[in-house]
Amino acid sequence: MTGKHSLNDIEEAEKKPLWQRLGWLAMIWVGSVGALFIIASLMRMFMNAAGLTTH
């Protein structure tokens, strides 16, 4: 394997149903938003612990 996708691999991926491809897109988006929320929450917790407050 050279690490590159062949034309056959791309054609096989395009044959998958639209709902399945959109499902993967939605799962990746939800995962990235969730990860961002967790990181932001941890940063806020550490800032509050250090005495930095927003009000």
C-alpha cells in the first residue's frame, strides 16, 4: 500500500448511501464540538481555581 487511495476506493465510497455519509459527518462534528466543550470547561475550571473569575 502506498498510502494513496485508488480510483476504485473512491468510487466504492461514493456508492454508500447519502444518509450514511451524512451520519459520519454529523458524528465527526458532534465529536469535535464535544471535545472543544470539554477542553474549554477544563480551562475555565483551572482559571477559577487560580482565582480568575468572569464576574
